[in-house]
Amino acid sequence: MAKLYFRYGAMGSSKTANALMVEYNYFERGKKALLVKPKLDSRDGDYKIRSRMGLEKDGIYLEHLVEMGDEELRQYDCIIIDEAQFATKFQVEFMVHIVDDLEVPVICYGLRTDFKREFFEGSLWLMAWADKIEELKTVCWCGRAATCNARIGEDGKVIQAGEQIMMGGNDKYTALCRKHHREGNLGRKK
């Protein structure tokens, strides 16, 4: 029985690396998995899914996935979606259709919350509708579990307000425990 998975974690918890490894595991076993990302994620170029540690592979855009026909989607043994927090409610509903009606598992990787600790649209609906929810863990500078994504301003300090979506990597974000996120404490010497 196919399931909808949501594997979430803070920045730096190896979500993309995990997605690429799962796709490779399917390939190694002679199975066909489809890698997908939202068009909004243009940091690494069109269709490129790249982890911080250098693993990369081309995929398709989530916007194209929802345009595919059922027969084409049934050709896949698994659909793997990176940066799933950027999905819309409609796109998550489409993932549910793929799982429930086409019997194709969908594995989503993404952030649970933004830098203000508020849900992204895609994460909200994945938390509501996923059959299996798993946290990928990483740690704060203090050694506690890092569950929050801190946005870092030009001045090197934690930003607590602003637009929800601002693309970036280690230069703009870091993972912190809740306490240090609330304090805006990056653990750097003053």
C-alpha cells in the first residue's frame, strides 16, 4: 500500500542528500523514481537538485508534476519531492491523489516551519495529510536538537521579521534550538 511521507528537518539536516540517496536506492534496484522540486527553488539552476555536500541530479518541477497524466505517473515506483514546504495546498492534494488513487508512494522532504517558526503552506498540509511523518535531526551550536531555522541579516544577527520566503543557504540561514532561536543567539563571540 502506497503512503505519503513527510520527512522534515531544520536547515542542514541532510534532507536533500536523503532525497537523492533514496532515488539512488530505487535506481540500484532497477526501479524508477522521479525527483521533483518546486520551480521557486532556482538556487542551483533549472531542474537541478543539489545537496550541500555536493550530491546532485536533475529532476522536474512540481508545477510539471501536477500536469502529468495518471498513466505517465503510474510508470514510476516512487515520487520524491524536495523543498516540499513550498508546495501549495492543491499540489499536496495532488500528491494524495498519486498515493491513494495511483498507488505510487510519494516521499516529501522539506522544512516544517519558517524562520518565524510558522508553517509553510506545503508543510501545514503535509503535516495534516501525510501517512508517515519523520523528523530528520540536526544540532544547534550548543548541542541541543536544532528545530528552528534562523534567518541571518547582513549585520550577522538573527532576523525575526520579514517575508516568509527568501531563498538562501548557509549564508542566510542556520539551524538553532528553540531557546537560542528565541534569544537570537548564534553562539558567536562578541
